[in-house]
Amino acid sequence: MDLGIAGRWALVCGASKGLGRGCAEALVSEGVNVLINARTEAPLRQTATELRAISARWTSAAGQKEPEVLAVACDITTPEGREAVWSAPGGPGRDFDIVLTNAGGPPTGDFRHFTSEDWQRAVNANMLTPIELIKAVVDGMAERGFGRILNITSSAVKAPIDILALSNGARSGLTGFVAGLARSGLAARGVTVNNLLPGKFDTDRLNATLEAAARKTGQSLAEVRQAQAAQVPARRFGTPAEFGALCAFVCSQQAGYLTGQNLLLDGGLYPGTF
Ligand code: NAD
């Protein structure tokens, strides 16, 4: 299926690895120009090189040129980091058609040990940063008549995870904001806003969470991995490529009637009917 987004510009945050990278790969495969971001220069540059290899293989039935790949190493949770993205040479300024907000998840732990600063960092990274990014692009999208905003949140907003109190709390704030924003008249102007909720995906972040669980229970990492994968009805963890495929569809021309949703991708782990 042609998703009808070739030639669009996407900002993909937290994209040197993991889920962000999976989304960037899927978008470049659809002919979308991407500006990828992460904090550390070397792995980001390596990812950009690998995305350009995907771009070089892209062929367009309509004769469009191969997608561009730009990379900006910065901390997206800071005003300076966001400014670096908006002013990137060769980029579209703030005129992105697609914005995927994403950054590292907050640390695991017992909420009794978190300080006010820990909470402020989590709320900044997982709630306020997506809102700042959205604020910068959404009116331009509406004026141009097309926009796709996606936020990577977590299955923890539907089913909280005990050692992820910071994530449970901060991401729920973003979820409430998005629910209101998506219904504020944007869809009539071609702009959709949705959240993607990963369950357990095989990334460095998941490994860090599993290591914390292993420390807590005294089991080995391998035992925790096996036990947790066994709890998923799919009997495995998800892959960044599977996550990226959903992202690309939500960004598609065809998904213009899909807005304000929390799309859970978890191999069937969430036990509820809805
Ligand atoms: P990951 O650690 O594999 O990748 C995170 C990416 O974000 C990296 O490229 C990293 O460099 C970048 N990043 C981190 N902080 C940043 C910042 N301040 N500015 C710019 N870039 C930054 O993680 P992942 O598994 O891809 O997770 C992505 C998000 O999804 C996280 O918020 C995570 O908590 C959430 N999540 C993941 C899972 C899972 O199973 N993997 C489950 C639920 C939620």
C-alpha cells in the first residue's frame, strides 16, 4: 500500500536506536525526509548513515527524489536542543509534516526514593517536551492542511508498572493533554494527534527495566527475560520494525480519520477488552 507521504518532512526524536529508530526506518522506507535526533553524536551519525542506505534503495513510482536524512545531536528536553532542531541547515525549520515525540524513559525505582527534582525531570522529558514540540509545529500544520503528531508513551498509561512510578505519572499527564488537543478542531484541518503505547519491545530501554527487575528479585537477567516474554500472549517481545510499521501507517494519508487515540502495541499483554 502506498501511504501517500513520500516527500513529507518528519522530525523523529530519540532516533539513534530503539523505537525511534524503528519509526525513522519505516518513514524513510516510505520516501519521507527525516530529521533524526538523539543526544550522542557518534551513534546518531551511524544511524543516519544506515538510514541513507535505505534512502538510496528507495524507488518512487511517481519519480520523486530519494528521501533526505538529517541528524541533529542535542537534548530534545531542553529549549536549546529544540532550537537546534528548528534551525538545522537543510531542514524545514518548524514546517514539519510529521512529528514523533520521544525521549528516554525515566528511571525505575521505588517512589519513596524519588525527589522533587526526579519528578520535575520526568515531567519535563515525558510531558512538557512533547507539548513544547507540538506547540511549535501544530498551527503551521493546520495552515498547510496536513499534520501527523505522534507521541511514544507507554502501556503504563493503561496498566501502571510498579517500578515505573515516574513514567506512570508523567505520561498520564501528556495523555490527558493530547485527548483534549486532538478534539480541538485540528482533524478538520488535516492534523491528527495520537499516542503510540509500546508494551515490551526488545530495546536497550527494555533491557534496563529487566535488569532492574532482576536486581529486585535476585533472578538472572536471562531468567527475567524468559519469564516476562512468556507472560506475553505472543510469547515474545516486539521488534522496533513492528513498532515503526504502525507509526508509518498512523502518519499515512489513509489515517486521516484516526485521531485522539492511544494505540497499544503489546502482543496481547493488556488483559482488558478495551
Ligand atoms: P532506547 O533506550 O532504546 O532508545 C531511546 C532513544 O532516545 C535513544 O536514541 C536515545 O539516544 C534517545 N534519547 C534519550 N533521551 C534523549 C533526549 N533527552 N534527547 C534526545 N534523545 C534522547 O529506548 P526505547 O525502548 O526505544 O524507548 C523509547 C521510549 O519508549 C522511552 O520513553 C521508553 O520509556 C518508552 N517505552 C519503551 C518500552 C520498551 O519496551 N522498549 C516500553 C514502554 C515504553
